[in-house]
Amino acid sequence: MRFIIDNGMRSGIKDTAARASTITLYIDVQEFTRALGLQDTQQIAVVVATPAGEILARVMGRYSETGAAEISRALNAVR
């Protein structure tokens, strides 16, 4: 099934830049969202985490300057 899903994703995302930055994860979605502290999968979430799993930032919803600044601070903290 992974082959079918991967090929479907490849053919469904026409923009090569978007396709290059897309990853298909074969995981338990409920466990993944719980581990990231997400309430649902109905909105965009950006999470910055350390390799050890410590969540440094979590921004939900549409783009905002405030959210972008929070993500930027978190990314700079892990460099």
C-alpha cells in the first residue's frame, strides 16, 4: 500500500517545491497528535522539537507575524 500511497502523493502534488518539502508518515495519527499536544488535525500546526522530543514551540492556525517570530526564536534556540 505504501507504494500506491507514495505514487498518489507524488502525482497529486504538481508543484515540485511543495512536493520536495512533503513527507508521508506511516504512523498512528492519534499517538502522534497526542505526543505533540495537538487537539486535532483540522488546522495547520508548526511544532519545533529537539531530537530528544522536548517541544520548544507550537503554533496553530494560519500564518501570523507573532507565530512566525515564535517559531524563529525556537529554531534559533536549537542551533
